[in-house]
Amino acid sequence: MPYYDPDRPSVRAWFAASEGANCRSFLKTLTEKTMEQLEEGGGASIVYTHFGLGFVEQGRLEATFVARMRRLASRPGWFVPAGTLLSYLEGQRGLTELTPAWRRRLEWRWLREKLLRGTS
């Protein structure tokens, strides 16, 4: 990440993101285990959400979400906007070409998540 797709030349670069379409799926994606795995592996993650469905209860942020964000903020990480992260990664590694095999893997993963979570 980021990568380019020679079959779609009008888009300069693509990136993968983890889904957080609602509070439940966001919390399922961002667990203590996944945070530890990213930290131990020196990895990066882009999680998208709209902070809509389920994030606010009776005018207050959902308590588990608040606790999880505090836990994440306490970890030794580099928390930046997606564009900053992607520019950094491109500067370090360049753009990776999306091969047909990689595309199939991404598409099957997307379909699996769509069937399991029902959102995309």
C-alpha cells in the first residue's frame, strides 16, 4: 500500500482500508488483539467510518468506543491522516503494481466481508 492498477490508469493510486460502517463493526475491527498485532508487526491501518450509526447513545459517545479510542491513543503509534500515511509509504516504497492474482485476493476478501458483515 499504496498500489496502482495498470487496468485503471485514470486513478493514480489505491489503498486498502478496514471497515467501520457502524460502531459495532468499528469496534470489531479495532480490538486489543488487532492493535497489538499492528504494533508488534510495525504495521499500518486505515480505518474508515462515518461516525453515524451506533456511535452516539442519548447524546453521548458510546462508552466502549470512547474506551477503545483512549486505549489506542495511549499506544506508541504515529496517528496521522490517511493522506499523510500514504504519502510517507509511497516515499519509502514507491507504488506497488496490482497484479491479477492480488486483485482476485482483494475481491474475494471484499466479498467475504460483504457476506459476513453485510456492509462495505
